[in-house]
Amino acid sequence: MFLNLLAVVLTAASPSPTPHEPKTIITVISSPYCKSLAEHFNGALVPMLANDRTLDGVGIQLDNLNTLFSQPDYVERFLHVRDRVGHQVVQLTESLAAIQREIDDLRDATRLTTDPQAAQEIHDAAGDLQTAYDKQRQLSIDVQNMYQTMLTYPIWRVHPALGGFDPQEMAEPADMRNVKSYLRFDGQRDVIARNEDKATDAALMAAENNCLPKK
């Protein structure tokens, strides 16, 4: 039996540290293995790419946070950044549990084949997705913790000439006073993008090797 041609093209709509090229997963053979591959791989990666776009927005707010004290309306700017980050944190955290379920279900597809190579290809795709997901989840937690700190930060009592820091904090290395560096934001995003690409390569290989009619 054959399915109608199923093609899902996945793109990242806005720039990220390592921009994604369009990804396509095509399944034509109707088997439990192929159905699970298409359903659960796409079910995990689509919301993960949506999270990447949300993290693009978080990155903009972190840049704004690093520079807002140089502006006379720094209080209003701080409150705007805080509100935007809070909204983005909600978007990220609401997606996480469902993504993990999809990855778990994808990994379970290793039991749907007796071919060791086919099982390994699914295992590799799920493992790379898991690595990317774990970094997304960690960043979500880190940004949420930062947001909670912002809620109690005494913005009306800070000294803008010191960039919002006290004299002791100003003596710390510059990276400790750069929010992006402190969160290891760009490095974690690089890991996410790299493993999303690896997962897609593994899933495409699994589809090509096991889910296309043999010539």
C-alpha cells in the first residue's frame, strides 16, 4: 500500500545563529515505521523551529537590555523589555512538554522495524533532536529565571551611569555584565541549530533508505 506523497517543508522564517535551509521529509510507503517517522519527526521539529524564531526575539530583547541604560527613558525601555521577555518565556515553556512527547514517540519507532540499520537511523534522528531540545529547554529555564529577577529589579533606584550595576559589579569582567554572554545565549543556539540539522539529515536518510519504493 502507498500513501499519497507527503512532503513537509520546514523553514526558519527569521535569521538565527546558523540559519536553516528548507528541510523536506517525504514518505510514500505506508508502514508503521514510515508513518511514525513522518508524524513524530515533523511533530517535534516544527515547534522546535517555532521556538527558534521566538529565541530570535529573545536575542533582540537581550541586546536591548544591554544598552538601554544609555537612554534617558531607560525605565520605560526596561519595562518594555521585561514585558516582551515574559511573553516569549510563556511561548517557549508552553511548547516543551509536547515536543518531548514527540521525540519519545519517534524513538519508540525503533521497535517498528527488524532492520538494525533502519532502527539506528531513527535512533540517531531522535538523539540529535533530544540534544537540540535539551538546549532549548535549558535556555527557556535560563531566560525564565532572568525574567523572574527582572520582576523584582529596583529599576527606579539604579544608577544609569553605571549601566544598572553597582560599583562592585562594575569591577567584574565585561562578559559577566553582558546578558547574552552570561546566559551563553549564542553558543547554546549554535548547538541547537547544529543538532536540528543533524537530526534532519538522519531522518531524511531513514526516509530515503526505508520509505521510498525500491527501483
